[in-house]
Amino acid sequence: MFERIFARGGRSRLIDAAIEDICEMLGHSGHMLDLALASLLDNAPLTVDLDAMDDRVDDGERMVRRSVLEHLSVNPQQDLVASLVLVSMVQDAERLGDFARGIAELLPLAGSPRSGPFAEDLRRAAGRLRPLFTVCEEAFRADDPERARRVMATYAEVKVELLAYTERVAASDLGADMAVVYSGAARSLRRVGAHLANIASSVVLPYDRIRHGDEES
């Protein structure tokens, strides 16, 4: 999509900077997710401040908006659709950090270590989603429809798995604390996948259809 909407003669420097900032946000959010999942599933101590790390992701969003605004103020006719796409996609990139941090916020609710089949099922789902950060970045940076479709297809599969997982948790004999932790983590992972798929959709779909079909709140 991007190659079709950028002006002839190449992208502006500010638009290139905005793309790089979104890619950096993806990498940083992926690291946050690694730390949160290690604490959740490996019962490892969380020794970093995820709130401070999320502030860095938020700073990236501000930088993207600033770059796009500056670009449009100088040359509003160049790369207009690309600018609109970037402003939309940076919202998804910012939310990735929020949901990674949200997984860690569930930890104080757990009355016991996370182990057993529910923990392992969640680990498998997370293991399918985590590589999508890199694939999504590659697709977004290189305007690669094949990689973008891989992100979207994998998310669609994992979403079904996580919804079924939540139903199993609800029907189980888990205590209320662990049911809340596991179901809350599953929802956060669904949202992570949804935001990655939204970003990937910008590569393969026209502007009026990006993010279409994601009706979760």
C-alpha cells in the first residue's frame, strides 16, 4: 500500500522518521511483553519499571504525530494519505505497550505461582504471537504484503484459540484469583495480536478499510 500512496520521487524525510519511530515502538513494546510474560509464566521477579518503559512508547507516539504535523504544515499535498495512515497506525503501536504493561499488573492478583495446563496453554499462544512483532515491523518498514498477511492470518487463528481458552478458564475449578489472572492475560494477548494485525493491515488494505473487522474493545 505504501508504495502506491507515496508521492513520486520518494518519501519526505519527516515521513521516513515517523515510520522509523513506529518500528522502534514495536521493538520496545515487544521487549515489554517479554518481561511481563516472564513474570507471569515463569514466575520471575519483575525488576524493571514497565510504567517507565511505557512512557518511552508514549514518547514515540508524540514524535510520530509531531513529524507528520510538521510535514503537512510544509507540504500538505505530499504523502497526505500516508500521513493519515501513520497517524492511525501509531495509535495501535502505542496500545501495544499498554497491554504488555497490563499483563504485569495482573501479577499481584495471583494467590499462587502460575503453573500447570492453563499456564502452558497461555505460553503456547504467546509463543505464536511474539514473533509477529518482528514480522509486523518488517512488513511495515518494507511495504511487504506477504509478511503483513502472515501477521493478520496468525492473529485470526490465535484469537480463536484464546477465546476458547477463556471459555475453558471460566468452566474450570480454578480459584477466582487465578481465573481472573489467566483470563485477563488472555484478553491482553488478544489485544496485542489485534493491534499488530491493525498495523499490518495498513500494508495490504486501502485506507478506508485498515483496522476493519476488529470489533473488540
